Amino acid sequence: MTKKLMSPYWAGFGLGLTLLLAYVFYGKGLGSTAAMMRTVVSIEKLFATAHVQQNSYLASYGAFESNPLNNWVIFQIIGLIFGSFLSGIWAGRAKKETNKGPRISNKQRFIYSVIGGVLFGFGARLARGCTSGVALSGGATLSLGSWVTMLCIFGGAYIIAPFIRKLWV
């Protein structure tokens, strides 16, 4: 069975155009950690409003009367999820499946995915941005820090790959 995939050249062109339009209309690049942080602050605001209002970092995401979810980056993520699902349907690839190597179970794959996601999310918060923000937005503006960060991420992945290779092959 062959999978119907989009040309990587057209996909890259579309991504670049999307990034350009984000800069033109919003003055900011693409990224996902701001949406996650706004979601976390909105949940925290429900249970510990005073804490959010007293913490200047959390308050900057939406304290007092403002809604943390009332921001363009939230709609960017909603569009990303909706667009991904629509793309899968359009290409005939939307189905429930677990991509994994033959040596691990679905449960192990899920556990490793959650651990990896948490570690990467924690690292993104420490770095004050995610890889999409660093690689796409920072790289597009030729930020030296973005290029160094991406080289470190790829270098780290290259070093770690032999240790987790058994999960995939």
C-alpha cells in the first residue's frame, strides 16, 4: 500500500508562506508553547486566581479581567489541529493507529511518547520557546541563537538515537 503524500517542496513553500503571513499580519512568528502556556494559565486561573494575579510571569498571559485564551496563538493551534485532521481525511490517511517499532507494545510506545513529550515541553519552557518557534521563526530571521539551538537539538538527537533505536527497528 502506498501512502498519498504531499510534495515536500510544496509543503515547505506553504509553511514558508504561512510564516510570512504570520509576520505580516501579527508581527510574530509561529510557535506552540505560548498556546500551551496560555491554556495552563487559564486552567490555573480557575483554581488559583490570586496566585495568577500575584505572579507577574503568569499575569502577563492573562490575569484579572483578561482571558488567557483570547489570543491569536490559540486559534493558530486550533487551526493546526483542524487542518491536520482535514489533511488526513483529504489524503485518505485518517485512521486510528500507533506508529512504533516491532519490539515494543502500544502501551510502551504511549509511555515513551508521554515521557518524551514532557521532557521536550519542559525544555521548551526553559528555553522560552519551542522548536517551531526557534527553527521556523528564529531561523527565518537569521537569528544566530536559533541556528545554534537547532544544531544542538539535532546533535543531541544524533547522540541519543543509538540508545533508543531498539524502539523503532
